[in-house]
Amino acid sequence: MNIKTTCDLLKFPRECHCQQSYHIPINETRIRCRQLTELTTNYHWSKISYDRLIFEISNDNLTLHNYVFNNIIVRTIRFNIHNIFFQDHIFNNAHIGQLFITNFDTYGKINFQLNSQIFSGTTITNLYFKTIDFQNSISELIFSNAKIYLFLIQSSKFYGFNNKKFENISKNLTKKIKYENFLEYELSIPINSKEESEQTIIMNITSINYPIYIRIYTIISSINIKNLTENYFPNNLDYNQLEEIELSFNEINSLDANVFYYLKDFKGRLILKNNQIKYLNIYSLDNLFLLKNLSLTKNFIQNLSSRHFYDLKQLYQLDLSFNQINQLHNNTFQYLENLHILYLNNNPLEFIHPETFFNLNKLKQIYLQGIHLINQLDFQWIWNLANLNVIHLIKNE
């Protein structure tokens, strides 16, 4: 008996090779396409579920036409591409484990149709942009109504979001929206795995238009501007659902006033380590009302004042290690009412005011490793800490 496989039954472009393997407990369909110049709805890409879809176009352009991957279910999609152009509504309501858009040999280019909703309604576990340069700032509409666990831009050029205001045309949306289960992408797990529990999102449709839901938002070695502005934070992201923001190993050397304007509901971790930050506007940390964890380690910060921390009354942990702070003045941290852990390691501290840590009634741990002149400091400040039952962790070689 001649049994036809999925590869036999479906029609694919001649530049694509289809492979089907049989494993217990799953069957895997894998497609690899080379040197295509466009993907259209002439082929029914969403007719079956895939293990992998790989598109490799080294010296040419690839255009993805409208609706080409609507409703697709796939563990991994990889674009290894020189120049890619996205039209509108490419991945509507798709369910994807990992989506890579990258170029291994040199830096590729990525282009988006103006005001397009490319990922509208898509659920993606991990979305990676790596060694692929954005040509300009992008519309936040691209990810409208998308649900993404990890959003990562790495080793690319990224110019942020337009952050325009759009009228909400979806008047009849329910206020209670559930994530679909994030798709597992390990080969040993069935494509219809339901191991992850559903997670409920409460959304206020009067305040968020075309919302984006992301758990971990990361931009590594991709921000080339010197002054970080609010345009690197989309205005339609539901920050209440966000757990972590990391903007590390970039070329940022200053933070604009109100740079975190859209983060009023963000209560997770904000990581800005390994940048070149020297200057903090006194209003740069405003609007971080609910923030729990802030890391500014491995920068070049020299001066801090109490005004910098005015809105951070819920902050639990602050890391200022490996900066250039040489003085801590009176009441520097007075507004950090909920601070439990403070890292000041490896700063060239020469002076700590006796009232520097005044009012830190919840402080439990302070780290001062690597401060070489610690023995020459006036230790009056320690008595404030001792009265607050703080654990001292001073280790110096």
C-alpha cells in the first residue's frame, strides 16, 4: 500500500524541501526553503502544523505578502535573510513557539509596511531579532493584540517606536482576555501540549488601544542613541503584565526626563547594566511608582540626589555597583521607603554622609565590597544602619 505523507499531499514552491519524520509520540513536518523572493497565499502554508519552517535567502530580498501565515501553528520559524519586507497582517492569530529573524553572515535589514498589524492576535513564546537592522522607528501597531513571552532584539540597530495615538476601533472587546497557552518548542513535547496553565489578563480598553502583552522585553547591544527616550517603550504595552525590561550592553550615556513615562503600572525588574550612563536627569526615574527592582550596575554614574528616587517608593532592590560614585550626600535614599537590599559594590566612595541612609526602615542588606577606602571613611553612617538591624556585608581585599 502506498501511503502518502503530508509532504506528498501539500503543494509547496519548488525552492522548498519538505521532510516528514515519524517519532513517538509525534510526527514532525519540516520545511526548508532557499532563495525564495516572496511568500504569498498562493500556497496554503497554514493548512498543517509544523515542527520547523526555515527560509534562507542570502543575497536577495524576501517579501511576505498579506495574510500569508494567518492561523499557522509551528514550533519554530527561522528567517536567515539578507533583506526582508513585511506587508500587513502576516501572522494573524498564529501560534508559534520560536520565531527567529536573523542573518548569520552579515547584518541584514528588516522593513515593515507603514502602520501594519503584522502580528495581530499572534501568540509567540520567543520572538528574536538578531543581527538584523531596523531601517527606522517602527509602529507599535505591528504587535497589536499579540501575546509574547520573550521579546528580544540583539546585536541589531533599533530606533524605537513611533508611539502615535490611534483611535480604538475595537469597541466590543471584552475586558477579560486569556492568553492562549504558550507553545512549547522542545522537540520532545507534542505540538498541542497544554502543560502551561492559562493566565488571565485584565485589560482596560478605554486606556489601552491595540494592546501588546509581553512578559520579558529585552534589547541587547542594539540601541545606538546616546540619550534614552520614552520611544523605546511602546505606549500600548500592558506594563502591568510585564515582568522584566532589560536594556543592557547598549551605548546609552544619559536618561531623558520622563523616559519611563509609559511605565506607571510596571512592577517588575528594570535592568540597565553595562551601558555608558553618566548623567541621570533628576526626573529620569519619575513614573516608576510600582517598580520593585532596579539595576544600574556597570555604568559611569557619579552623582545621585534624593530627587532621583522620588517616585520609587515601592522599590525593593537597588543595584548601583561598579559605577563612579564617590560621595553619598544627606538623605540620598530617603524616598526609598520599601528598600530592602542595596548594592554599592566597587564604587570609589570617599564620603558617606551620616544621614545618607536615614529613613530606610526596611533596609536589611547593604553590600560594600571592593570599596578600597572603606577604612578611611567616617563611620557615623553605620550607626543609623545598626539601629535599623541591617546586615552589614563589607568585604574588602
